[in-house]
Amino acid sequence: MSFPNILLSLIPNIEELTQHIKEHLRKHPPISITTQREREGEREREREREMEEWSYLWAPMFLGILGWLLILHYVQQNMKRRKSPEPPGRLPFLGHLHHFLLSRQHLHRWLHDFSTRYGPILSLQMGSVPVLLVSSPNITLLVLQTHDLSFASRPNSSASVAARFTYNSSSLANTPYGPYWCKVM
């Protein structure tokens, strides 16, 4: 049989063949075959949708970070203003003690030299202890009379070993200023 004869023999069964094809397509629907360009286009549209979703978050995140930085800057500026003047040359563990050791002077003369060089009120670090040096009579009067309650108490050392040896800071020398201190005195 030649090819045209086969086709002619199929023509009477064409209706049956079309029915068979329709039934097959109903049971097994065709899968859409997408090209590479169509897939890339879908990916681009998906990226655009994701960027639209993120675009609503960028502004609040930016404003939140900006606000946090402004608050941090404001706090740092206030901390710088509150500090009393400190002379330069402070070392991490020694503080300003190395100036005293290298000067080979008595302590009161060295403190006087520091106060004439850097001003009447200074914040020094003697080892790990912060020290406020006041050398003007007017400022001394303010510190010792007007604002005496601010400077009357000692730092709280409840977690230190010294607190255990002083019966939880109940001795006269280690008691913080308050009703107990007034009662002991």
C-alpha cells in the first residue's frame, strides 16, 4: 500500500479518529510549553511584584533607623555637655596617675599645677577611681554647701568583696547617706 492509499483508507474513519483525539485531550489536557523568553518575562513580573511589596517597607525602615540615629546623637551630645573638663593624657588602667608619677612632685603641688593649667574644676581618673578636683573657693562653696547631698553618699558596692567585709556597708565609713547614716552619727 502506498501512502495515499493509507490516507484514503483512514478517511472513512476520520470521525472516529477525531472522537478518539477529543477523548484523549479531555483525559490528558495539553501542557503549555513556554519558551525561555516567556519564563524570563514571568520571572521579571514576579520580581516587580516582590519589589512593590518591599517598597512599602523601605520608608518606615529608613525613618526608624534615622530616628534611632538622631536619638543616639542627641544622647551623646548631652553626655558630652554634662562631663566636667578632663585634662588630656588619660591611660586605660592608670588614668592620670602617670602624670603625677612622672612629675616627681608632692600631690598637692601637682594638683595645683593641674588646676592652674586646666581650670578650677576638673574630672580626673586616679587608677579606677574618678576624682572631682575643685580648686576655686566659690565652686568649693557650691559643692560643699549648696549641693552637698549630691556628693554626700558613697558609690553602692553591694556586689563587691568590700561589701562582705563591711557587713553590707553598714559601717560608718561605707554607709550611703540616708536615715541610717544620720542615726549612726
